[in-house]
Amino acid sequence: MSGLLRDILKPVVSGFGITARRLSHAKVTVMYPEHKREQYPRTRWRHALKRYDSGLEKCIGCSLCAGACPARCIFVEAAENTDEQRFSPGERYAVRYEINMIRCIFCGYCQEACPTGAIVLEKNFELADTTRESFIYTKARLLDPLPQAK
Amino acid sequence: MPSRVETLVLHDSSTPVIGDTQKAGNVVVTGADFLLKAARSNSLWPLTFGLACCAIEMMGTVASRFDIARFGSEAFRATPRQADVMIIAGRLSKKMAPVLRQIYDQMPEPKWVISMGACASSGGVYNNYAIVQGADQVVPVDVYVPGCPPSPDALIYGVLKLQEKIRKKNAANFKDLRLWEGLTGARTLEEVEA
């Protein structure tokens, strides 16, 4: 009888004890599509081209980001600002700014190289898509909207 | 409509007229399509095709924090015969490409491909002689997931995109149902890319 207790009942009870203890633990699963987990402070995902508070673009079309990019996924074409059409405070602005998001490795070297802080890697990670063409992010898609007039 | 549809018609009590294959066939295809899409999109069994570091994030996706089982994709299969979606996780070398193609061909219809990470999708930083510049040169890719590597939630977003794609595609005829490749013949390249 004592053998039955020792060999069968005790292991079964202690085994269910582990299950019972685990039941009281907090759940670890992040319910992703409904709740997004808080990203770490230095997380690097989708790029954004920033503007000054005046609405002028920070990018001056210097192509340093394209030079720093290890994947060679950035293309910048610069043009001169004129007094009639002014996009950035400097002499030049980026007339075309394209990032091949499928080749980008989100290393953040472009952000490091940028002298004006124009390109910033933000935390939107929902980039998956079904066609290859849709991953060419043009300037229109990257640029922040104009600040609302106050 | 091919006469084979009628075998389906006999099992469907809501079919109005059995003799009218054209009309009844479409009713059956639409009804079966709705059920098949619901069933398929909610049980996408992935094939493990871990080629590099992205595979670590793919394993993390299955673990309890992100738990891809919530979307019915927890059953990672090591054999292509039991898998629905191939997750290419990592850079695809030119030497591996024929192996990838063979394994894709061994998967039964219906089958889908997720290209995970910059390297599998486009070659990434490895723009050299050894790496295929995009797995879509070898197999038709349904969803591209950028990132180096994509975090588990980014991969889950890709799986959700694929589910959405499966639900949106309406079958126009019997072949579109993708029931049995041996019966209808392999899909043409245009059908795969559509």
C-alpha cells in the first residue's frame, strides 16, 4: 500500500502541482494584431523624411545616406532650390528620394550619416506586401506630412 | 465546366439543378471556394526552410511570446509533403536554389511562399556572385517580409497578409480551387503570378 502511495499517487499529485502553479503565472503572449508590444528605444524600422517646424524639408540632397548605405538601397537625386520654389533651407533639395525597402537592412547608417537629421528610422514594422514593386518607397511615401497650420 | 464538377454537385444538397453544369458548377465552385478559403487561410502549415539568421526569428515566432499558433500556423513541418506555405528564411545561395525549387515542387497544391527578410527577398547586402538576388527568381513568392531579420511580429504581419490574400482571391473555375494538381495539371506561370 505504501508502495502504491510512493510510486503512483505522489508523482501524480506533484506533477499536477506543477500545472497548478503555472496556472497562476502571468500570460506572456503578446496578442499582436490587437495589441502591439512596446518596441525597444533603439528599434529601427521604417524610414521617415523629416521637416522643420516651418514645413521646409530637412533633406538637402547631399547623398551621404546613399554613400553610407551598405546595401546600396538609397537613391537621391538633388536639384537646386530657387527663391520662387524653395523646398529646403539649403542650396539644394532632394527632387527624388527612393529607398528599396526590400533590400534595406535597417542598419541606421543613413540616419548616422545625415548631417541635418532628415532621415529617421521609426518604429513601424508592418511593411510586408505582396508585390516587389510596392517596396520602392518614393519621397512622397517617406516624407512626413506638412505640419498643420496653427 | 468539366464534367468532374458533377461529382461535387452530388454531395451538395443546396445545388439547384444537377443537369445544368454551367450554372450549378459555378454555385458549387463559389460555395466550395468559400469553405476552402476559410479552412486554408486559418491552417497554413509552414515548411521550415531556415537558411540563415532569419530562421532564429522564425523559431521565436512559434514560441509562446508571439505564438503563431493563434493563427493556425504552429505546425512547422520538416517534409514538403505536409506543408502549405514555405517560409524562406535567410539568404539563398545559388547552390541552394535548385534544392529550394525541388522542395517547392514536392509540396502539394495549394502552396504559397513567404520570402522572409531582405536576403531572401532581394539579396540584401549580399550583392555578389554566390547569392540569388531574390528568391522570386526561383519560386513564385506570395508575400515579401522586409527586415534584417524581421522581428516575429513583422513575420506574423506577413502571415496575416498571406491569409488576407488567400481570402481575397475568388475561384473562377474548378482549377482555381487548387484541389488536386494531378487532376487539373500544374498551374501555368500566369496563374501562379496572378
